[in-house]
Amino acid sequence: MKTTRFQQRDLVWGALVVMLAALPLIPGVIGNSFRAHVMIMVLLYASMAQSWNIVSGYAGQTSFGHSVFFGIGAYGAGMAVVTYGLTPWPGFLAGALLAAVVAVLISWPCFRLSGHYFAIATFAIVEIFNRLFMVWDWVGGALGLDYPILPDGWVNFVWSQTKVGFYYGALALFVLIFGIVRWIETHRLGYYLRAVREGQETAESLGVNSTAVKLSAMAFSAFLAALCGGFFVQYNYRVDPPMVMSLEMSMKFVLITILGGLGNFWGPLLGAMILIPLQEYTRAYLTVLGSGVDLVIFGLIIVLMMVKQPRGIMGIVTDFRARRRRAGALPDAGA
Amino acid sequence: MDIFAQVIIDGLLTGMLYALVAAGLSLIWGVMDVIHFAHGEFLMVAMYLSFWLGFLAGVDPVVSWIASGVFLFIIGALTYRLVISHCIGKSAMPPLLATFGLSLFLKNLCMNRFSPNFRLLQDTLLGGKTVMIGSVVIGLPQLVTGVFSLIMLLALYYLIKKTRLGWAIQATAMDREAAELMGIHTDRIYLLVFGMGGACVGIAGGLMTSYLAVHPEVGSLFGLIAFLIVALGGFGSIPGALVAALIIGLVEALAGFYIAPVFKYVAVFMLYLVVVMVRPKGLFGW
């Protein structure tokens, strides 16, 4: 019974990836268009949110510090290209590894803090990193790093003519991160993570080393968030501290996941599919009303969403299923 | 030595102001267990109100703090009634994210309406005046704001500790259901607490306009510092908030002067991290 459900789910997952991969082959859907930009952003933010979901959704440690790891990844790629004149690839790897190390170093003491204190500590860490990077000349300071003009292609991971390259880059990132989470979910670490979330003492009494489990979740999560950061800086051709290491950026990780459904495999994708087009289209079409209108609307939607359905879209789906099951008479209910 | 005294005095005065801003947050956090993310933006709204009252109607901040206090009480109560009361419950996340949405909304609405420019009231009653004590120069607006914040804080403390309303608030904070069974209308207490939290920043914001410029981002930093103060003091503790605020004010002033101005907030955040590593529930928490 259980195995069939997993297979069914993986089938959906595989079909989705194939569909997304085939999208650029249909002419007119993705060119150098705004729609391509929105698609790339959806894939990127879904991946970011999924990386956050590992530690906060599955392991239950609400981190508001993920923009730090995202930023380290961004600076890894940025410095490889701008400061050292290399391709971004060693930067991706170095940034991601460094982010994982930083995450473990930061989280080790912080995991002792409970609930709100952990959250506030992660805010403080974002602010410290932001302010230090602002005055640190080696990483470009407040001006940040601006990319030189580079030839297009996978070697430099930049494309200036068409967005198809970036689209496939984002898709690769998406498949990698969702694949890893899918793997974690069905393997030992995933069960440990959920056990720690549901009851740390109980999990420990059964022999789960909760600190090691949480730290490895954090390291995985930071590594993947940093890869997203690397992609983000390649896509924008520049990086500065407020762009990547800010509380607003941290909140995007949180918001997208919660809006979609916390601790759920599809949650980050659903959240990104709703929030990101909303953000990008309001930004593009409402600027006539002056600056900031997009964020005014964005803010209002978040408030409304939290008032109406705090468990996110997956909450609506669960409610709907439960109602159908209660209706009971339907023969196919509960499938 | 004179410079040192000057830095200490400046730090303490900043700390007193921080204490009033943080007291409102501490109350909300302690009683309702809600992380109120829009607290800093409430402060910004209060500052804009006080600024426009001064700019358009010529009302001095010495008076307009009353208006901004009342206005923010209403805003706070409305926020509770329309938003928080619908999502408060088991998890801490929905109210946190809802208030984050509210903060985005308020900040960008002000950005859109009032532009990102810094605005400072000219020719206020207190503005630019100073008092000399020995060789230490104290800005009169800072002094008045600091002392007044302290008085407000004492009044709040008295209200919580000595009045029947205060006991009802404490009872609600300890156990909502038990308080309900004792005949306390806890929903109304929550409404009042959110309003009072708003009034605290309303008063602080109203006073601050006599020497601080208002702009859409002004609330973010104050809000963040208020979080640190509350967590540092131990949540729900008003004396804790005062002590933590004074410490943060001092550290900010000392680090800003003796290390470098850019490091003053880094020092503050580092201090917080170090303290909570040693005392995970804050200085006065248990």
C-alpha cells in the first residue's frame, strides 16, 4: 500500500520534470521574455524554499538566518568570477561548502535555544553578516561586486542573448534539491528529522542523536541554499550585501514554504508558484502607481493568507480531502 | 574622562528610549506569546503622524505624542481584532508572518505615499537646545525623551503589578483557559494588550520626532533592537527590558565611539548572542 503511493508520487514528480524540461522546445513559450524570467524565478525560489524546508519543515527548527547561507553562496560565485577571474563553478562549490561549515558552527550553540530565542538569534546573525559584509573591502563592501562581460555558455554560466540557459540551470537546481529532499524523506535521516520535530526527548530515548540529526539537516540545508545563492548572483550579474543577506531575503525562504505547506514535499513549489508570479507581475505592471506598490500588495496577501488559512495551500488540500473522506459515501474516497 | 562620561550619558539616554519601545513588544510577547514583527513599523507610523502634525498643523512633538499614542493604541487594537485574533493559536508562525506582512504593507505604503526621503521637523520647542552638566553636553530633546520614557515605563509597570487590570493581564499570560474560567474576558485583555503595546511605540515615536528624522526604513532597526532587548531581558519582564535596553544603549554608544560607528550594531548583536549562549532564556528569564 505504502510502496504504491510512493511510486505514484514519483511518477507525478518525473512527469513534472519532463514537462518542465520540454517547455523551452515549444516555440513562443520561453524566449528572451518576461515569462521566462518568471519561470526561472519560480524554480529558483521553490528550490530555496525547499532547502529551508529541510531544517525548518522536516526538523522543526525555524531559521530566519538562511539569507546568510544564500549570501555566502552568492559571494562564492561572485568572488570566483569578479575577484579571481575564474569560472563560477569552483565558487559554487567553495561557497556551498563554506556555507555548510558556517551553518554548523552557528547552529551548534544556537540549537540549545528554544523557540523564539532561536528565531531571534538567527535574526541577529543575519544583521551581523550584513553589516560586516557592508564594510569588508575584500568582498566588495557596500558597493558589491559587478560582473565583467563574459562569453555566453555553461562554462561561465552566463547567457545574455536568451534566458533558456538560465532556465535549464534553474531546472537543474530544482531537480537536484527536490531530488535530495525526496531521498531524505524516504530514508533514515528523514524519519529521524521528523522524529526530532515531533518530540526531541522521545526521539532521544529511542537512540536518535538529535543534535547530530539537526546539525546534518542544517548543513544539507545551508549547502543547498548556497547553491541557490550562486545561481542568483550569476543571473543578476552582480551582488551586494542587502541584495542577498537581508531579513527580507530570509523571510522569502520562510514565506514561500509556509504559504505552500510547511514540512511538505510539494509545499515550496506550490508557494513559489503563487507568490513569485504575483511578486514579479505586480512589480512589472504596478510601477505606474509609484514605488513599493508591489510590496504593499504582497504584504496584504500574506496577512490575508495567514488569517484565512495559516497552514498554507497544503492545509486547504488536506481540509478538502478530509471533507471528501467524511462525506464517506463516495467509493473512491481516501484513495 | 569627560568624553567617557559623555558617551555613557548618551548611551543611557538612548537606552531609556529603547526601553519604552521594547516594553510594548515585551508586553505583547509575554502575554500573548506572539512575535510582533510590525512593532518597528508601528513606531514609524507614530513618527510620521507626529511629523505631519508638526509640519502641517504646527503641533510640537511635546504635545503630539498624545495623539500618536492614542492613534497607535487604536491601530494596535485593530490589528488584534482584524488579524491576530484570527491566527493566534498553537503555532507561533502564523501571527509572526501575518505581522511581517503587515510590516511590509506599512513600510511600503509610507515609501509610496511619502517617498523614501528623510524628514526632520524644524524649529521644534526642544530641538537643538542643550543642557550642560559639568562638561557633559546633553541634548534637551534626548533628555526629555529619555526621562519621559522612563516615567511611562514606571506607569506601565505599576499598571501591571498593582491594578486589577494588571492582575487580569498577568493571569491571562500565565494560563489563558484558567483565567477565562475565573471570569476574565481574555479576548478583551489581548485586545487591550495589543493596544497598549501600540501606545508604547506611539508615545516613543511621537517624542522622537523632535530630534530624529523619519523615513520608511526607520522602524526596521528599532524593531530589531526591540526584539533583542526583549529576548535579552527575558520575555514578559518589564524590569528585564529596562536593564537590557540600558545595556544595549551603552554597548551601542561605547562601540560606536571606541571601535567604529559601523560596528555599533554588530557589537549589540554579538552581545546578544553571547548572553543567550550563557543564559538561554535571557538575563531575567527562567
